Amino acid sequence: MGCDFSALTLGSDDELAIRKCITHFFQRANVVVCSRHLRVNVGRKLDDLLGKTSDVRRRLMEALFGTTGLVALDVVI
């Protein structure tokens, strides 16, 4: 129990139950999520809301997951 959990990094595939468990039991650990899974999940949700061929969907996906999008930022929080 003397482990420095702030030096621990844990990841998941964006499964909410797993992320909640990780943050509950390893409160000081860094938690990462797979960007591929996020892209797939966001794409599905946008398909439901806007449709696959929507220009708004395309622009949102580019702004989030494109080469200059949000996930391309190299930021440590």
C-alpha cells in the first residue's frame, strides 16, 4: 500500500464501469482512454444524431480526431 499511485497510469477502452472503478480505487493515478474507441463511439453517436453524410458530423469529427484536432494536442493536465 506504500505505492505512489500518482506515478501509475491506467487505461481502458472507454468502458464507463471500468473508468469509474479505476478512478475510485486509484484516485491519484493518471487515467487514459484509447482515442480509437473514443472516435468510434463519437462517430456512432453523431451518426444517430446527424446522419453519416452530414457536413456538421464531418467537421466535428475532423475538429476532434483530425490531424490538427483535439486528440492531436500534446497536453499534460
